[in-house]
Amino acid sequence: MNATYPQDALAAVTHADPYPYYDALAAAQGLRFDAGLGLWIAAGAADVVAVMRHPDCRVRPLTEPVPAAIAGGAAGQVFGALVRMNDGERHAQPKLALQRALAGVDAQAARLHARRIGGRLWRDDGLASWMVEVPVSAMASLLGFADSQLPAVAAWMGEFVACLSPYSDAWQIGRAHAAALSLLAGFKELMRGAASGSLLSQVIAEAEAVGWSESHGLLANLVGLLSQTYEATAGLIGNSVLALARQPEEERSGAEDAAVLVRAVSRFDSPIQNTRRFVARACEIGGVPLLAGQTVLLVLAAANRDPRGEGREFGFGHGAHACPGQALACAFATGAMEALMTKAPPDLLRTLNWSYRRSPNARVPVFGREVGPPAG
């Protein structure tokens, strides 16, 4: 491949411009084995769909349902109960309840909610923290937390998500366990008097309707709603900021359609660039034999660009594990971008410096004066 391409599909996540490389991956079609990574690669839209639909390709290895680094602690207990980290029967009821509850949220109201919170939290020198705080605060507020509680919830979530990164050290994992306990306690207290009309009350009602009665599972997945908002939606906002900055200055105005911008970014510079599936039993996909215990890397960012994908957005998953909060995430990001266009100083987009957060799957820019655009 071209010398300017990233070294591999994991290095591509934080590369300055991985998209010519992703185009080449998608064009090749068919699963291929990357010996350097020790992973099968699925990059074309049809290949990604085939793996996602295959019953023998699971979201977690059978031998390690919870990452070893967090197993046994509070963060591991939350992780093990997350809908998106389970298959089959443990997945179906909770997924349906969350899907119905999130579908009941008015997207325009959520957008205006995020815009209000984004305007209130804006600080001219704090873009990096702002893009993270806005979506998690908006989600926590919809769930029923009071405005005075939002800073603490956002801080706990910032510590909790460390448990989801393979790069976290023992100190960060310890903080994540403590944050998980605080978040679970916060939701437990909130559930005692869930405000009528809140998203929390809708989740509780839908859980009862589908027969999902496991209290810890419900609490854990409420934490999960916040964690997905914290990283993926923050990345969507950050990448939307970069997309806006790349536009000619004369084309930017208060009339900019932030919703159109966000939807384009969610497909063509998505915050979640890849995900994995773990082969539970020997099987064959697209004529390629896979062995039990092997791992398939689904390069979602490449599948998004595959012209044979019929415009589907894979960054929010597909099929049984499609993210039920896609519309809400886009609404939060749109509201945040509208707040930024109103509040940001005129020279902000001309003076942006950024790098990408170290991650094997999430493309999340980090803004600050001390860093510059990432090297190719």
C-alpha cells in the first residue's frame, strides 16, 4: 500500500487522513488475515454485515466475558451487564426496553436541550473538556439528574470510561471501580423518585413492559447510556468541529445546517472506527474458514465509505447490536454545534490545534494549544 497510509487498521484510527487507506480496504472485499495484528479484517460493507449477522461471531470472547483487567471490581460488574456486551437472551429484553425508551425521546427537544447546556458550559479556552461535558450532561439531565449534580456525574463518567481502554494503568482502573460505585449509587437514588416524563421513568416503564426485572442490569445499562454518550458523542462533536474548520470561511455562518454536518461526519469521519467480533465456534464466512477463538476486526469506517453499502452508517453498529441511541447522539451533537457556532470566538476555527486521543477504535480529537494537527 501507499507509504503515506497508516501501518494497519488500528493505527488508522488516529492517523491524520486514514480514508484513502480505508477506501482501499473496502475495495478489496472479502475477509483477509492480518498476520501483524493477528486479526481477521472485514472492511467491505457486505463483509461487515455478514460477520455482524453470523451467530457464531460474538461481541465478547466466550472465555473472557469481562476484560481481565477489570473483572471482579465494580467497573467489571457494570461491563458484564451491558446490553452491548452480551448476545442472545441476555441481550434481547434489555435491548428492546432501551430501544423503546430512547425512541420515545423527541429528537428536536434533545437538540435544544443540548444547545442550552452547551451554551451554559461554554468556555473560550475549554473546547476539549466542553465537547465531552455537553453530551454526557445532556444525557444525565434527560435521565433526571439535577443541574447541580451534572458536574459530579460528568467527572465520575470521565473516570469510569478509563476501564474501557486497554491502555489504562492500575491507578486508572482503581479510579474507574470507585466511579462505577458512585454512578450506580447515583442512579439507585434517582430511581427512588424518578421524575415523571424523564428518560429514566421511560426506561423503567419499558423494562417492566418487557419483563426485564434485573435491578443491577438496569442500573448498569443506565451507566452504559452515559458511557456511550461520553466517548462516541464527544468524538462526533469533535470531528464535526474539525469538519466545520475545514470549510472555507466564507461558507460558515449562523445559518449553517448543523444537522447536515453532523450526519455527514457520523458517516465519513465517524468517532467509532472499528469494533470486534470473537469467533465462538469454527465457521465459514464468505468462503473463508474461521477457527474458534479467532477475532475479526470490523473496520466500520471503511464500510461506511463502501459504495456498495447503500449509504448505511456502520459507526453506530448494525443489526442486533445497532446502537438504539443513534438519533439521540446526532441530536446532542447538533445542539452542541449550534451552541458552538453561537458562543465560540470568531478566530476559534482558524487557530485550532489538535491531536487524537490514543485509542484502538475511537477517533476522538483532543484540542489544546500545546498540540498540533497529527502527523501523517
